[in-house]
Amino acid sequence: MTADVYDNTGLAYNVTRIMNADGTFNAQEYANYSPPFLGASFAFVYGLSFASITAVLIHVFLFHGTEIRDVFRGRGKLDIHARLMRGYKGTPWYWYAAITVIVLVLAIVMVEVYKVNLPVYGVFLAFAIPAVYMIPCGIIEGITNVNVNQINVLAEFIGGYMFHGTPLANMVFKILSQDVVGQGVGLCQVYSTNVETNSAPVIFRAGHEIGTLPQDCPKVVVLCAGFCNRKSPTRA
């Protein structure tokens, strides 16, 4: 099984050959070169991924829809851990709102500064798709310990249709959609430790957020340094 893409001669697909200098799609070079060919197993996996993202929504709606509705209405059943946590002051909702706004603004600044041809409404749409899949993916992974986050294929499909001819925009759109669910479910796993250890939510979350800054800031610096010093690929 391979995830490589091939041209009509069986060689690795030369992506740079069909792209313009500004990162947009060159239709004339594409016509002169070759359509991309996927391996049979990889194409089969893509088909299963589309089936998976559809099955996740339907399964959660049928088997957990009532439970989700009760939780949103404040009538959800509480286990022993949840009952113990009611003795603590909850984390203010505006903490989460502030983080969401900050990340959204940073995403908009990123697509505007780096000129990836992704419009601002594309960033909002990239955040809206995970809002639908966050709870279903979290429920399935919480019960089965199986990661069913296959939104990358859906994001590629939507991004390719909406932002035709701009592969960088499609790539960024895909990353924003997929990573929001992945990071969100991961955050829920971290916060489950808070519940299981019966510790104060405000202190736990404050420590988690403060600890994230020195961890992630060096990563961003290294990534930006790599982008600033990249060299243009040589055309074949």
C-alpha cells in the first residue's frame, strides 16, 4: 500500500511542474503533462474514509442523539466524577471564547500575510466543519479508542471545489478543518484527567494554557524561520 501519486509513465508525480510561481494551478502545463494516478489500495482507503465520515454522523445521531440533546438542555446524567466536580467553581466560558477568537484571528492573519489565496470566509468555513464533527468524533473515540477523524478527505473535497486552481488554499483549508477536531478531542482527553483526579478546573486549565505557550512558541519560530529561508523548487 502506498500513498504516492504517479504520472502516466509510472513515475512519481512532479507537482511543481503544474504549478505557477505564485503557487496557483497551471492548467496548460497540466494538460501537457499528465493527470495524477493513485494506487488502487490508496483509492480504496479514500472511499472508506468518505463512508466513515458519513457513518459517524448517522451512528451518533441514532444511538447518542437523545443523550446529546439532554446534555445541552442541562438534563444529562452525571457519574460519580461529574458529581464530585460540581463542588468546584467552573471555568468561565469567556476563557474558551477568548482562545477561540485569538486562534481565529491568528488564522486570518496567517492566510493574509502568507498569501495562500484562501479568502477570509474560507477560514470561517474551515472552523465550521469541525463544529459539526467534534462531538461525534469525540464520542466514538471515547467509547472505542479509535480515531475516526477523517475530515481531511471532506475538507479536500470542499476546498478543491470552492478554491479551484489554488492548491495552497486547499491545503491550508484542509489543515485548519482536520486539526481543529484532532486538537479538540486531544484537549478533551487532557481535561478528562482533571475530572478523574478531582482537581480544581480553574487551576488545572490555567496551568495547561500557561504551559502551552513555552511549548508551542519555539515550534512556531522554527516553522517561520523555515518558511522565510525556503528556496524555490527547480522546475523539471
